[in-house]
Amino acid sequence: MMRALHIGIVAVTASFFAPTHVLADITVILRGGAEPVKGLSAVAALRGLEVQQGTAKAAVTIPWDMVRDVEGATIPGLEGELAIGQDLWRARIRVERGDEALAEPLFTKHWERYRSQDGPTTAVIAEGLLRCALAKNDLRAAVEPWSVCLRIGSNGEPSRYPDLPGILDDTTGLLPELSPFLPTSTRPDLADALRDAAKSMSAAQAGVASEATARLARILAATERDAKPTPAAEVSRDAAPAVRALSLIEAILSAPDARAAAKAVAEFERILPDAPAYLSAWKFAAAGTHAARMARATTGDSRNRALEEAALAFLAVPASGLDKTGLVDAYALEEAVALLKESGDNVSAAQVATILDEKVRDARLRVNATSDQTRGNP
């Protein structure tokens, strides 16, 4: 959701958390001890409870997980929405307490109804499911809720979890864990999930999320050792940050030769001089992938040397210390091992393989340490 992910709930609903002085026919009782909202009328909508506070004012939308009750009027459909809101409130609180395992079923129960919607109620479910997927290290399950977070975040919807550490990149809306540079064993799951997410988007939802999803899928496909990437499609200067960033990575991968790849890397650094760490790790991985493709196409006496240089390009990824997920480092080390073996340097390949084993083991231990914690329920 880009920078919107780190804006608090007060920013979302400042108009109805602040004291109101309208002649009210209804009173909306909020959860969490917030001051009640008064209004002239209200409508139960999918986005939330739409409260009209005056003829000259736009209605304010209160997300259903914040609505405890409404007094002073009979509103069609209210009881059913309040029941859903209670589920979502419980799920949100559980995520805030770190108990994603118990939150996930409540979010999943209502996902089908909200996945194609926008607004603050969808935001709490999409980001909640995304956090649940990351908590269990399930990249496949993270793809669709991430794409919804990116879509509604690009439309200005803030995070509904302002007190938790942000999970999406402030500046692009990309998710560092959804790296297109992955170890071989994890690539098929992500490829399937990206394809499924693209199919689930309607024509009306075409935009930054669909474009970013498509570009991630193309980059992932280009990491296969026998891939022949097509030239990256150019984007306009005013393209969404996620699309712009991914296009720069694609340009490195699809460069026709070493000179063009170096130019693409320089362009990345010019446009994103202060790129976040994960994107810089992706840049290094893209450069290594391109070098590997060029090296494997080399013939004659210089081939082994080219393979070794490509392996060194990959080793720049873990050496940089930029990848906090462990996924890009594992990809780079795995590719470096393969290149060294192809060059005939089995001793160096074995040494790098040892580092790869340690990287994978450490990453797995971090995941287990997170998911095995037991916490209370609201």
C-alpha cells in the first residue's frame, strides 16, 4: 500500500473519531473506546457503514470491524454486517497480538466476499491475510492478498495495522518476501500463485496490481537457466512506483549484451539512488542472472573464465548483506554453485554449497521460531 501502509487508523477516519456537533438521528457505537459517531442517517455497504452527517458533507465510511452497534435507526442489512464486523475485529486483534494462526480462519471466511472490493474493510482483511501468510512462510498464499493491498493502497487506502511494523515497501508497495529471485524448490509455487492472481483480477481491476503481478511473473520466468527473456516493455515516467521498479529489474535481465546490462544497472541506480535494500539485492541478482546467461552462451577457451566471473557476480548478493529474507541470497548461492561446477571448479563449488546449506538452515530456523510461539486469544 506504499506509504499509506504506515498511516494510522486515525488518519483513515479522522472525521468520525473527532467530536461531532451535528443534529443526530443515529449514534454509531465504536469498538476500542472511541467516541461515538453521530449522524443523520446511515447505509450498510460492503465498504463499511456509510454515515451521512450533513447534507453538504460527504458520508464517512466506518469499517465494519470498528462498528459495535448503531442506535436510533433501523438499517437494512445491519445485523449481518455487525456479525461480520465482529469476526473481523477478533481477527484483527489476534494479528495485532501475534496470533495469526487463529486469525486466519476468520479472515478466510469473508475473503471471497471482499477480495474484489475496495475500502477500509477490505484493507483489514487483505493485509490480515497477508500477515498470516508471511507468519507461516507461505509465499503462495501471500500473492493474492498482496495484490489487493497494492491495488487499494495505490488508491490511497492506509494500513489498518498502524501499530505493527510495516510489511510492504513504503515507496513502491512491493513485498520483499515476494522476490522473483528464489531457490529452485520454491519457484513453481510462486509462478502458479502469480498466474492464479492474474486470472482472478477482473478487467475493471486492471492497473498497478495487475501490471506488477505480470512483471513479477516475467522476471521469475527469466531466472530459469534456459530462459530467453524478451526485451522489457518501456514504461512512462509517471508509471506507478511498483511498475517502474520492476521495469528497471526487467531491463537488466533482458539486456542483449554485457554493455547494455551495465547501462541498465546504471539507469536503475540513477532513477533509484536510494533504493531500499531488497530492491538493491534484486538488482545484484538480476545482474548475476544476466552474466550467467552470457557466460553459458560463451564458447571456446574463455567459457570457464566467464562462468567463474558470473559466479562472482552472484556472490555479490550475499556479500552485500542487503537481503533480509534469505531468499535472494539462497538463489544467488545456488546459481553460483551451478556455475562453478560447470566451470570445473568443484572445490569452490563445494565451499559455496556449504554456505548455501547454512543460509537455508538459518532461514528455516527463523521461520520456526516465529511460528511456534503460543499466545492468548481475544
